[in-house]
Amino acid sequence: MRGFGIFAMIVGLIAVIGALAMDVSVSTGIGGRVNNIGLIAQQQNYLTIGALIALAGLLMTIFGGKKKLSSEQIQSLMEAEDSRPCPFCAEPIKHAAIKCKHCQADVPALERKAPSKGWTVRIPCRPGDDYTTTLGRLKAEGLPVVKSEDPVVVVGPYELKVAAYDVQRTLQVRNSLFCDLYYDDGR
């Protein structure tokens, strides 16, 4: 979309420059020149159309980037993977919940079913305190931390790459953690 926006902006600017260079006068029989109302109207049309195309191209260039999810959407994606419907009221509750927050019914706690393969976020750490601190912070945020090998903490797996990418971006922005995306095929 961004490339098409640049193309439209260039076409619009060429149309505007062409309209400004347009001669709107005609020669008279006595050697003078007078303005032609029809040519002036045509020049105005070209200016207007060219300016609108350039403006549309500028807007496509500015707003035509990749769609980025907000922090609320990232949180809802993370919660959707860690929730299940209540057996009594069908409202979403966490897998680890023992009481429904909507209908106050007692429900059995369930383990989150993590996919055996998918996209993971790997965070390299220094062995020792850095590793245990990072592991504790990620578990406190409710992220699915799987078998971690010292000194690498593994978050995931996620079925969709975009979900893992959003977790990676959140960890980089909120916690200033360096992390990489990997595809774990479950072997």
C-alpha cells in the first residue's frame, strides 16, 4: 500500500506541475493574447484532480504501513490463549481459575494446553541471577514459559507468528529485553 501511495503522489504532483505550466491564453487576430475561460476551467480541473491524487498518495504513504496491534489487543490475544468458557455461564475464564468471576460458580482448574510446536520467543540471559530474575518476571506477567535451558528463557509456543511477534515486541518495549523468534517443530 505504501508503494502505491508513493506512485499516486508522484502522478498527482506531475499533474499539478503540468496544470501550472498550461497556457490559458489564446492569440487574437491583432497580435495580442487574451485569457480563454474554457482553458482556465480546464487548468483548474487538472490542478484539483492532481492535488487530490497527491493528497491521497500522501495519506496512503503515511498510514499504509503494517498494521500494529495495540497493547490491549496484544493482552486480549494472550488472554484468549489462556482462557476457556465457564461450564455454567459460558463467559471466558482463565484455565487456572477455580471460581468463575462472572457467575461465582466453583469450577475445576485446568492446565493450559500448549501446542507441541509453533513460534517461540527466546530470551538469552546470563546464568545465575539474571536467568532467575527474567524467568520470574515472565511468569509474573502470565506468559507461557516452557522448558527453559539455562541461560535461555523460552516463551511460547504460539500457533501464529504474529502472536509470538507481538509478545516479542511487548517484551522489548516494556521490559527492554533482547529476544528472538524461532519456530519450534516439536522435536
